[in-house]
Amino acid sequence: MPDNPSGAPTGTADEAAQDGHDCHDGTVDADLTAVAEAWAAAIVSNDAARIASFMTDDWAIVSESGIASRDEFLAFVASGQLTHSAMDLVSMPRVRVHGDTAVLSVRMTNTAHYGGQRFDADEWTSDVFVKQDGRWLCLLSHITAAAPESATTSTTAR
């Protein structure tokens, strides 16, 4: 398949299968994108229980500071030490589905407040989702700061 900066599906199902991706229709992509948007809204609500409803029990986040567990992350939110006032998907999500597991990668911007300080972030995120009881739940999140030159183009999405 040729490079596709948007991450939107291209080519035939045979090409997708040869490229190592499960074949699926666009409804899964739309469903996962809707889940990611709803989860972003939950994070901005600063409601730990609402945020938790999008995570598996063993969810973790990987960032430049290491690995944090679901319980650690939610405790910061519940205590009010960590809040978010904005979180937006700002690129076309790239979704890859493998049975009941999917990876959604997207560029996001957010405004967080931690320890009394404001943090504005522009990040690439990859979330691993698993389908449990008919719902997509996030198992793992990985965030990487977006490089300034990627603000206008992404040549690595495929």
C-alpha cells in the first residue's frame, strides 16, 4: 500500500490482509473514534468514575515519565490534583483491528492542570483497545510529544 498520511483505509481488502491488518468495514473505525471522543469528553469532565468506564481494570499509560497504573491516574483525578480543561482529537485517527483488539493512533491536544500549574500538550497517542462484553475498553495508552515540524504534515502514518 502507498503511504497514506491521513491513516484512512485505502486499497483493497486483499492488500490490507497482505499488509498484516484485519479486514473490517469503516464502522469499527467510526465506533472506536466515537469511543476516543467520548473518553476525551470524560477526561475533561474530571469525573474519575466516568473516565474509568473507558478503561480495563489493568489499564496503564506510558509517557516520558514512565508507566502509571489506572489506580494511580484515577487517584490524581479524584483528588483534584490533575484536571483537564480541554482535550481534542486533531488528526484523522489511524485504526487497526485484529480480532477483539484494536489500536487507535491520533494526534491530540490538551490542557491539563497539575500541582497548580497549567500544561498545554500536543501529543501523538496510541491506545490499545480490547472488546469486552460488546464494548471497546482501553487497555494501554502511550503518549509522545508531537514534534514541531509535524504540525503541518505527517509522513509516518501508514
